[in-house]
Amino acid sequence: MKIDSKIKVRDIAGEKVVIMQGRLGADLTRIIQLNGSSQWLLEQLADRDFEVADVVELLTSRYDVDCQTATADAMTWVEQLRENKMLVE
């Protein structure tokens, strides 16, 4: 899987967000606020193919978290990207 190249992180009023444009006349534009770890993961994984295991490795290398917790968090993060149509698979 890969982060969709159309996804761009913006700084709005000091908050990091992704603006998801809706299809003309069909959907409304959505703004997705990112926490620090989500922003960091997006930066680390931009422009490359990755698997959940790669997200786990990044989380355990940066944060003081065990592999089981990192795996659960990584799976949740990837699922949220899927739900928000931020991945190309």
C-alpha cells in the first residue's frame, strides 16, 4: 500500500490537517486533523510502498511502546487511512 500522492499536510491555525476534496456536486470537503504521530508517520511513509509491519517498526523505533501495542496502533492507523481514502492499494 502507499499514501495517495494527492494527500498533502497543511498547517492551518497551528494545526496540521489534511484537506480531502469531495467530488464536485456530490461530497463535501472534509478536514482531517492529525496528531503528532500521524503527521510523522505520513512524512516517513510518503512516496513509498509500506506494510503494517513497517508502521510497527517506525512506532517502536520512535516511541517507548511494546510491539503488541504498536501493532494494534498501526492497524488502527492504516484502517483510518483506508476509511478516509488516503491509501492507494
